[in-house]
Amino acid sequence: MKGTWKRRAAVIASKTRKAGAALIGAALLGGLPALASERQIIPFELDDNSHMIIEMEVNGSARVEGVIDTAATFPMIDGETARTAGLPDVGENPRLVNVLGVTGPQIYPVVRLDSLVAGNVALTDVPVALNVRLDVPGATNVLPANSLDGDIIDFDFKNQRLMVYDGRPERNSRLSTSALRISEESGLLFVDIRINGKKGRALVDTGSSVTYINSRFAIDSGTTANVDKTQKLFGATGGDQSLRIATAKAMAIGDFRIATVDILVTDPPLFDYLGVAEEPAMVLGLDLLSSFRVQIDRRRNRLILSMPTEKNVRTINMNARDTHIPAY
């Protein structure tokens, strides 16, 4: 795995790959897999920083690494990928796209890929945002989950594969399962979560390596601040946000209960953009999501979380070590 994907400085990664609300949907793809009913499978790996890395082939020859992101609504590639794929310069008046990062929206030029292949998924004539910024660490090649055609998006972390298929979510009798209602806003997926009994809205984000809550949620839920663990949070957009770590007695995700949670607290412009800065809100990142099998049922608007039965009640310690924050 290339060293550029293993940089540890960025804790909340992939936020620069959030698209503006108006840029979702039909314009994303010029072509879908040859058979929409065929099961689509994309292998992935979790790197040292809990980023979900996939291998992509761009324009038939360039092999690059990237991420698949449930909270991205527009695909993105970096300058190195564009050069490797032989893309021409963007020119003087390119089409532009507004992409939301943890420090706020950014404008990027749009280029087109002849083809993009990941696993057995083959897309053609794909518009992508071109990120040529030099101050963005980590993976900047992004495939949004909403670009895949199927009823179910199934993240099987145990077997390190993403599956997309029609019908109903696969079930495993050895797993305990809980379903949460999804509310979709501007292409982003939210579920309700409780911290210390207080309900808040959580953005499901496989592009973020870390779970975090905003200050309003931390205050309303009565968490306890741990000043000694306060760190600096580096966003994938190159900016950083002050943060702190708070301790919650309990977190409830559907029927699952997590006790004694150390969780990051921060108020990036992302929450302002989403209109949730003044209400209890959070981001569910891979440090927590990867503890489950995660299935998104798009037809029925459900998030299905599954875990071995004996782990139905478990403790997940999301402290600085577990979330890969450098220990200052």
C-alpha cells in the first residue's frame, strides 16, 4: 500500500470529498454495471488509520487507491491520478463543483473519466472533481456509495468486502441485528442515536475514520470533558479544528449499547453547512461502524447493524489511541 495512504496526521479524513447538496444524482454516472441485477463486489482493506481503502482502475490502465464513502455525493480524484490516467489540463473555463470539507465548502474543477473500475463494478463516462491541492493528506480518490446501483449496500468488514445487490439484506442467524430508520437529506444518510439517554442525529460516514459529536450534543447529553486528552484535529482539507475528548456513560445505537465511551467533540463548519450546528449531532465513522456488519437498505430506508450475539452488549473505547490521534 502506498505510503501516501498511510499518513497518520489526518484524523477526520475524506471530508473534503463531500459534495454540495445540489450536485447529487443522475449526472453522476454515464454508465452503470452491465447487469444492474448482478451482485457487485468491491474488496477493501482497513489501513492503520481505519480508512477503508479500495483499488480502482482509471481509464483502463492507471491503478490507484481510494475510498468508498457513504457521505460523499460526488466522486473525486487527485492530481497524481489525473496525470497517471492521461487526462488533459482542465482549461480556462472548466465546469466547477462545490465540495464540502470539514473546514467548509471548496470549489473544484470537474473532469471526465472514460472508465472507472473497482472490483466487478465498471462505470463509464464518469464526471469527477479534480483535487490538485498539495496540502491534503491521505486518500483523495473517492467513489461515493450512491454511485452504485442496487437496493442494498452491504459493508462486510469481517470479510473485507462491499457488496451491492437487489432484494433484502442478507441475514446471518449467528448475528444479533438491529434496524434503524434512515432519514435522507441532500443525499446524506442520518440515523438517531442516544448518548446518556439524549437523542441526536448521526451522519453515517464511511469516509471518516473517526466518530465525533458536536458541542451541543456533548452538553445536552451531560458528557464529562477530559481536558488532559484534548488534541488537535487535522481535517483532510488541510485545516485543523480544536477538539476535546469527552466521556459518556452510555451510547445507544438501535438495540446495541456501548458503555463508557471516550468520544471526540468538535464543531467543524461541516455541521453549519448541514444545518445541525445548534442541535445534537454527530458523525458515525469507521472506528465505530467497523465493529458491525453495516447494511444500508435504500428501498426501505433502513440501516441494519449486525454483531455476534455474545457481543450484543460490548464496550468500545474510542479514546485517543483507538481513534489514531497522535499522543501529544
